[in-house]
Amino acid sequence: MRTAATCLALLLANSCTSTGDKDATSNTARGSTPTSSTLSLDRLLSGPSLTGSPPSAPSWSPDSSRLAFRWSGPNGGRREIWLVEANGSGLRQLTNDSRVRAMAWLPSGDSLLFTRSSELWRTDLTGQASRIADLGDGASDLAVAPDSRHASYRRSGDLWLVDLQSGATRQLTNFGQPSISKVPIGRYRRPDVEIGPYVWGGPTYAWAPDGRSIAVHYVDRREVRKVPFPHYLGDETDPNLVRRSYPGDANEARKICVLDVATGALKVLALPEASSTRVVDFSWSKHGRLLIDCESDTAVDRWLHVLEPDAGLPRLLWHDRRETRVYTSCGSAWHPDGEHVVVLSDLADRYGLYALHLDRPQPRLLTDPAFDVTSGPTIAADGGIFYASAQPSPYERHVCRTTLTGKPLQLTSKPGESRPYPSPNGAQLALLHSNDTTPPELFLGAGRGAATQRRVTNSTPTGRATHPWVKPRYLTFPSHIDGATLHARILEPAGLDRSQRHPVIFGPVYSNTVRNRWGGFYGMFQQLLVARGYLVVQVDVRGSTGYGRAFREAFLADFAGRDLDDLESAVRHLETLSYVDPGAIGIWGSSYGGTLTAYALLKKPGLFDAGVACAAAVDPYFFGGDDVAIVRHPKSRPDAFTRGAAQYAANLEDPLLLIHGMQDQIVPFKTVVDLAEALMRAGKDFDFAFAPAGTHGWTSPPHYARHLLGKLMAHFDRHLRDDDR
């Protein structure tokens, strides 16, 4: 359940055949008009995409004169490198038929490296490309060495070097050990030992500015518990052991080492306990100091360490501890003066950016204390500190700029979510911007003052005009428990007849959902439900960011607690609306959203009239080792581990559909099977649909999405629509 990004994003293929339950893909709820007669589940899952492919990975040239990015172009197709001048002119495609996977500028700024399949290529700014080397299968994390003559990459758990002139490759480390699992799917199927990220992502390696050393993230999983995830689709059942920890277990050991490039010697740095601490990030200053940002898996402790040049041990720069923390947002970066560090932290009621001097490490707030900072800092050579902020509303994400001595300045005004990519010199700002009805597009503007940003890309195919997306409205209402102001996002069918009552679906429920941003496939699926006559609602429940520390940290050891009360408050509010059918309110979600759904029906029977719980975490003893950030350990917070769903099985009164992937390594299939057993023993009627090789992202591949989402829609149609009840 580690991140909402992991659990809400659906990466679906664009090529599917049209099959499935016609009733589940074509009917419309009574008393409303669909917004598009051709919008259907099959259409969402088949090509060409209704929204095109948005641009990604913006990367400025070292001299800030132009921007490279990956894009499929205005008419779709393969992802290639595109180039645009800093002033927004000269947009052009640089590569052809390359299926670019990664790219990196050479320091000269006159060419880029890129990978296609397993090969490394170089292209100049006219598009003339030449092959350099075959890096081997699985090469990733491409970076150019400070000497400009070599590039580095990761493969098979080790770090490699390639000569950009000869194409010769050299293995720099020899630590990689393969995963014990032979089934090539699942979040926890990682190498036993690797130079690489921890299981939920993160930093991998970073070159020292002199090119003599590389800081590497070394991960050893050999002491982690082995858990079976049986795989049934081979010639015979594979027990499929995977290394995965439970709350209270030792986690993967994560260490920072400094590699001597010339000799291969590796120095392991002394840092907090490796099996219970994650490395948030690490980076070098221009003076050769190494900053290491660490956080305990429980989120209680945060440390910043600095390794001075030629020092044997890193020194502690700053430590912060708070017992009430839950999952936190972290980030840090060197200021170009080499004497300050800027860190994202939750020291006050809102997340903020703080400056720490190396000799006087007392945090000094740089940002507006009234609004949460929602991204780590990106700092330009001119000292400009760029970040995203939830101002002026928790629904928005605007880009702001500040300095060590100046006042924060909001650079963007266009409603929605903007992610900043400032140029190295700080003069220009690239943005990836989206909103409720528009997928991400690339914009360019000034980086040193508020100005209008110029749109660079238009990814949406012409056919998109036949599918107008419904714009949601945002509303607030009080909690019926403590009066706290709660926030919701509601989509209503176009031309809604308010003289009739209409069915409502909450979902996908989760924290941090009330946002003016493009929702990807789930967002389009919401639009499909609206087109079929449903009102669709999302609520920012306890644990969400943007409403202060107390609201966020109320989630600690209280999963399926006060957040369920928040959902009940939303239901009570909706039932006051004359056009809402109080007997036709459904709920669904995935991952923790599935947890909320299952517990809502089990702990508050009658609140919802139907529910679909997907990939639901229903037994805290089987949460992931990183979930100690919300439940702590069985010994320290035993109360959090008395909340298993099976004990409430006898309470089930409302129609429940469970959906789960049998290869879900984040929420083991075993746990929902245990719940199903308890429901059967209690004599309860419910439905269960599974994906034989489905992971936590149970909607991939597309035939799983078609089958399981079809089941979800049919479930709600059967239990919420007047003509089917």
C-alpha cells in the first residue's frame, strides 16, 4: 500500500479486441443522458488512445538554450526525442523509429545519448544518429560521466561503464545476485543484491563532480523473509518464493557506498540501521561534499548526513524526530553556494522548505507557512529554488520560486497541477501541466517572475473532440463526528435532470483524490460511469495532505477508522440533495481504496448499497514492511493489528464484489482468500473475481481490465439501477 501513485496509476496497452458483457459496456442508468454515445469500456481499452500520449522527461541542455523531451507527437506513434528552443520556438522531432527509453545530454550541449532497446546511440541536434554500443538486456539509469568520454548505466544489479568513442563496456561492480523468483512479474521480484533502488524506487547512483568517485545505493535482500506467491499458468504450479517483509520484520538492507572508479574499491558509509532505514536521496555539491538524506521506515526519524572530501565517516548535519508521523514527503538539495542545504520537511503544520547552513544547521523556513509544499526543491545555478505548492487551494498545485533571502513568488496561475522543470541557469521554466479534463502537456515560460506560459505540445488526437469530459465541481461539508471541514470532488452527468433521483458511486476512494489534475485511465473510467448516468464522488479522507498536520496524522494506526467516518459524512451530505437516490449509493476502490470499501461494508452495514473492493488490504499482519509508517510494529502498536477484516464477516449485509490479482505481492492474494473463507463460514453471499497472473495493478494486461472492470460495472448496474433492482 506504499503510495497512491503506485495504486491509482493504470498502465494499459492500447491494442485490444472487443469482447465482453454488452450490458456492462453499453447500458445507461435510468433518468440521465450519456455525455457520449460512443464512450464505452471497450473504447477506453482499445486504440487509438482518446487522449494521445503526453510528453515526459523534460531535460534542459547544459547551457539552458533548449529543452529535450520524450513524446509520441501530435498524431501518436512511437516515443521519440523532441527538441524545442528555450523561447518555445523550433519544435522538432529529433529521432525516428527509435522507441527511445532513456536520454542524457552530453556536457557540450551539442548532442544527446539515448537508448533504443539494448543499444546506446548518440544524436546531434540535426537528428544525425550513430550507434555506440550494445549495453545488454535490462540496461537502465543512463548517466554521462563528468569527463564526457564515458557513460554509466546499471545492468543485472551492477554498475557499468561504456567508452563513448570505442563502445567498449566495463563492469565497475560485481555485486548483483538475481531474484530467487523465476516468475517475471510483481513488485517484490527484485535482485537479491543490487546497485539500485529500494523496492518502492529511489536513488541509484551519483557521480562525484571530479569523476573519480561514484556514490551508489547498495541493496541486500538476502535476509528478507521468503513468501510464496504460487503461479499457476506454467506447465506446472510454481511455488514462486519472493522476498517480502511483514510489519516488524527486518527490511531490505540499504546502504550508501562510495566507489573508486579507477580501483573499484568500495567504501561503505556508517549510517543509521540499514534494515529499518530508507535512503531518500543523495547528491554531491560542487565542492565534492556528499549529502545523504535518510528516513526511518516508520517515518519517525529523519537524518541528513554530510561526507566531506577525503573524510572517512559522514557527519550528522541534522536529525528530526516525531512519533506521530505517518508516510511523509521528503526531499533535499544542495544550494549552489555549497554551504547550504534546502530540505522539504513537516516541522510545522504544513510541509515547507527549510534552509540549513553547514555550520549552523538550524532549519529556517523559506516558504509560505499557510500552504503545503508538495515537491522537493529544484535549485538553479542563480540560487532560484523551485517547488510545487498547494496554493491557493488544496485542489491545486502551482509552481513557486524563492531564494535563501527572498520571498516566495507564485510563477503559475493556470488552474490544475503543474510540475516544474527549471533550466540550469534559472531563467526559463518548463512545466508539465494538467487539469481535470486535460491530460499533461508541456509549457514554457520565464523562471524569474510570474508570466504566462506558452504551450508547446498538443498530444490530443482530433477524434478526442467527440468525447467531451465532464468537469467536476468541488464542495465542502462538515464532519458529522468532529465538525472538521471535509472536501469532495463530484462529477455529474451533463444535462442532469435534478427533478429525478440518480445513483451515486464513490470511487476510486483513497486519500489525496480531491485534486484538479488529469486522472489517467481511472479518470476516463470515471467519465464512463458518469456517461452511464452515475454521479461520481471522491473525498479527501483523514491522511490526506493539504489540510494540516493533525488531519494528515490522524491516519496513524487508524486505518479504516476516522477515514470511514469521513466517507459517512459525505454520504450524509449527499443524501440531503434532492436529486440523489439515497438507496443507490455504491463505493469502490483499489489497494487502500479497496480496504476502505471492504471495511465500509463490514463495519458500517447499510451505509452503502453495493461495493467493489479491489486489491484490498484486509489483514495488517500481512501489510508490507514499509507499512510500519502507518501501523508501526505488532509489538509497539498491537492495537493496530487487531483490525483484521475477517472478524467483521458476520456484519455483511450489502452486495460485495472482491477483485484481486493472484500475483499481487503488495496485498497477498492469501489475505482476501482468508476473508472469503470467513464470509462463507458466516453464510454470507458475495462475489469474487480474480486475475490468474494479475499483480497489484490488476487491470493489466488489457484482457484483465476488460473482464474485471466489466464485472465491476455490472455489479453496480445490478444493485444501484432502478431497472435492475
